[in-house]
Amino acid sequence: MKVLLTGLALLPLSAAVAAEPGVNALDYSGPAWSPYVVGAGIGVLSWLTFYLSDKPIGASSFYAHLAGFIGKRIAPRRTKSLTYFKDKPPRVGWGFVFVVATIVGGAIAALTGGEFTNEWLPPMWEARFGDGIALRASIGFVGGLLMALGARLAGGCTSGHGISGTLQLNPGSWIAVICLFIGGIGVAMPLYLR
Amino acid sequence: MNASPKTRPPPAGRPVSSVAAPPQLITGVLFGLAFGFLLQKGGVGKFNVLLGQLLLQDFTVAKVMVTAIVVGMVGVFTLHHFGKVNLHLKPTRIGANLTGGLLFGAGFALLGYCPGTVAVALGQGSWDALFGMVGLVAGSWIFAELSGWSKRTIEKWGDLGKVQLSDLLPVPRGTLVGIIAVLLIVGLFVLERAFPR
């Protein structure tokens, strides 16, 4: 916990030390394909997942299942007693293998497109916060942790609410995705722009 | 509520297995491969593209999402109209959607990837994705620890249950889908003019 808090406290300091007075995301490499082609592809993929698998696309529950599996190993009784895992027992289901395959799909696209990065620090992060791996690790961990809390509370993430929920005109999904961007912009702006 | 043309009653007397049936797993893998491939090609596995959206410098993420919503919405509602698919609505809980969304956004800004794109980032060789994934698992556990409490409190604030926008507005669903599709497409044109990337 101490390490994490120190990391958070170090963020503005590292940014102050780094050379650039604010970063521009457009200085770095962009997408390989048109966002409209990719967006339409994901839209069509949604038709198929609804039609053939009776499932909406989603990602965040994968991590909850993984947490449940690890919990069952380490503290089985505790895991079984928790409300969330009672409602949703950890399971290797459609959504679980979907996310595992997403990793592989990303790898295939990057390797065939000459975009495999093999790096521990994104260049834009480095330009802003320097090349300390511990800082990136602690902030990344905290970021993931907050995202999981938020996604479980809201009931989904950028995929489950942001695409699958919004396309079904689910009011809760629209609220969640708008708040997601408000929260994200509100934190990113002071961190990266001065 | 909506009729569920494809819903079958669960098989009685058999405990739910912790591993799904093979056909469901095979389609999950195939669709996941396609999803990861498309996201990587769309550049949304890249830290700077995702962060660029939150800094309002790079609008790739918005373009991908809005296009996916328009195409997905028209297709899924058409299929639903003809009874070919079920809808999968998550409950609208205003308090939880709001606070969860804000928390999620803050975490997204710190990590620079979201739960789906972090998987793409890992596949693409952006190894810092691993830190985020460990955090996601840890956060999921912490939520589970808090789930009894959140169910009694936050999740009750403004709980409307499983509703569609057309349940709340005095407009037929088909009309609403048409109006929103047009609005989103106009939005895309404006976005493209203002922000070529």
C-alpha cells in the first residue's frame, strides 16, 4: 500500500522532472486501419455473437472469474462466502475464453502487421514520467484495480457497457460510458498536460 | 418484457459445471480472436491512442466505438425484431452506473488501457499491460469483498432494473433506433471534419 501511495505521489514529481512540458498523443504511431472499418467490423461481430452465441461482447468479467479461481485456490471458504461469487460463480465460459483469445488475436494482428512492440514502457509514458519501471508498475496496478472496482460496480466496461450496452440502447450503459469518459478526461488532463 | 425466442429452460438436476460446453467455447475463441485482431488493427491497443482520446487529442477511440454502436444497433435490433436474437440488457442502476463509470474512468486514465484493450496490448507486446491485468484481478477480488455492502447500498440507488431507452421515452423503438443512428452518423461526420485522427 505504501509503495502505491508513494507511486501516486511521485507522478507529478516525475512529470515535473521529465523534459517535455506536456505531451501530444499525435506524435506517436496511430492505427493501421481506418477506425470506421474496425468499428463496422466490431458492429458486425456483435450481430454474430448475439446470433450464434447468445452473448454480448464484454471483457471485464474475465478478471472477476480469474480472481474467483485464484480465490478458490487460496481461500476457498472465504471465496464461497462472498456475495459476488455466490451470484456469479467463477467459470471458464464463453466470456472467459473470449478474452484469452483477444490476447492472441491482438498478437496475430501485431505480428502480421509489423507492429509488435516488445516494450515495457509506452514511449508517451516515458516522455512524460521518465523510464522508471516501478512507477509504471505501481500506477498501472492502481489503474487496473480502480477499473475493476468501477466496472463491477457499474456492471461492465468499455466493451460490455460502451459497445454492447449502448448498442442495445440501455440507459444505464449510456450513463456508465459517459461517466467513464468524464472520469478519464478529468484524471488524464492534469496528469499529461500542464 | 421481451419474449425470449431462443431461451431454453436450464437442464434440471445437473449441477452447473465450471467449464462451458465445447461449442460455446469454440465460438468464444473464434469471436475473441476476431475482436483482438480488429482492436489491434484499429490502434486501440496502443497506449498513446487510448490516452490521446482522454486528452481529446486523438479521436480514434470515439470513431471506433460510435461506428460499432451504429452498425451493431441497427443489426441487433433488426435481428431481434424478427425473433432471431435475445437482448442482453444489464440493469440500469443510476447510482452504480455513475460512480462505477467515474471510478473506471480514473483507473483507465492511470493505466492507459481498458479491460479489453489491455488484453490486446499484451498480445501486441506492450508488457506493461501485465501490471494492469494484475490490478484488474486484485480489484475484482476487492469488489467481491465489498459486494454484500454495495448490493445493499450503492446498487439500490436509482435501480430501474432491465430497461431500454424506448421504455422511458414516448417513442416507438424502431423510430428511436433510426433517430439515434442518424444522430450518431452526423456526429461521426462532424468528428471527422474536426479531428482527422
